[in-house]
Amino acid sequence: MLYEYSNAKLNSLFILTDNVHRDGVAYKQRNDIIKFLWNRGDETISFSIDGINLDLQADQLTTVTYFHKVKYLEKEKKLTGLLFNRAFYCIADHDTEIGCNGILFFGTQDLPVISLNTEKKEQLNLLWSVIINEFKEKDNIQGEMLQMLLKRFIILCTRLAKEQLITRDLEDTQIDIVRKFNVLVDIHFREKRKVKDYAELLYKAPKTLSNLFAIYNQKSPQLIIQERVVLEAKRLLEFTDKQNQEIAMDLGFDDPAHFSKYFKKTALMTPSKYRAMKNI
């Protein structure tokens, strides 16, 4: 099963597939694709994201952006995919409506894995069927209808992510601060590596952020920043041929030795050792 909507004039793309590994090959070279990966089968499916193995159990889904490096380890198993790009639906422009940035996408936390109970599974399956039916329509408002349905899909998944992944001790206004912090780190981690830099952007005191994240999870804002820098370094070390000095410059370090020390503090090994390990 493969359904595709595209608009060459706008360079927009929206895809449904029951085998994202098979059908995603055609879009592998694109650097603007955002994906929902949904295990609609009965068996656990294993794949690797940024070098870390993830076991997606039956009736679970996760999200990846064009920053992530995905390897499908069990290519014989079908993994359902919902793919779209910014030209089709910009989650940043619609953030006030759907509130998914920093939770489902472009966050600095661990990948969101959402589990579906019987009720939510039926709800998403029904929406999935409606989307497929809309793909079969061929008229001049098809794109708008598909955008509306995608928006609905994102909202449902965001609600589930908030219920399952965020402590109930946080109010919506506090969750919004967490989301905005996550997105800001994703944008500015190359030039801003101190909590006070982000506190200023959020018009908050650094202590306020620290207290908020103490409730949200076990990671401090400073550790989140460090891990985002190191994650990007790992991607460059594993998936490019750039030398350590080039990577250091890409990540805003003037001194390669400082970069190596920064990397080792979080990764517990030097950049060279990490690359050698991944090459093996």
C-alpha cells in the first residue's frame, strides 16, 4: 500500500505507506521529510535511530525528523509510515494550533514512543481509513483536506504523548516552556551552550528552568544542551567523513581539543574512539 500526494509547484509531499523501508527508498535523498513510524503489526520491530537501537512493540508509534539517521534492521517486517514535509504542513507555523513542537518533533529529549490502547488504536485506525479515502479523491481541494486530516492525526498523537510522557504535575503553561526550551536548543545548540542563554530567550530565570526540569524529568537543562551537542557530533562522526577539526568548527568550537573534552564528558570516550567503534 502506497498513497502519495505531491504538488510540484509548492514542492509539497504527503505519503502513507504500509512498508516505510520499501517505499521510503524513493525519498531517501530528500532532507525535508518528517515521519510517523507506526507498528501496526503483531511483532516487535527493531530499527536504529542515530546509532541507538529501538524496539517498537505492536501498537506503538514514534516520530523522526530529517535530522535523524534511521536504519531498518528487520527489513522483512512491515513498518507503517506517515511522511510529510514542511511545504505540505509546517508544524512550526501551526504550533499554536497543534502544540507538538518540542514533544513529538524537534525536541531534545529521548524519542517519543507512544502506546495505543484498544480505544486509541480504533480512533487512529478510523482516521487512517479516512485519510486513505481522501487520497482516492481527485479534485482541487484534496490537498487542503489531507492537511486537515494530518493536523487531526498530529493533535491526537500529541495528546497521547502529553498523557504518557509528561508528568501530570506540570500545567499547560509549564509544558509550553519545556517545549519551547527543547525547540530553542535544537535551533541554537551550535552557538548557545549555557542555560542562561536560553533562559534569556524565554524571559525566565535560569533557576526557573532548572526547577521546572527537575519536575519534568531527571535531566537538567545543562545536560540536555550538552547531550544535543554530542548527539550532533555523533551523527557527523558516524555518517560523514569529516575530521574532528571540521566537526568542532561545525559545532561552534574554536579549539578541537575543547570539543574533544566536551564530547568525552558526555559520551565517556573521545570522538576518535567513538568513530572507530562505529566503524567496527
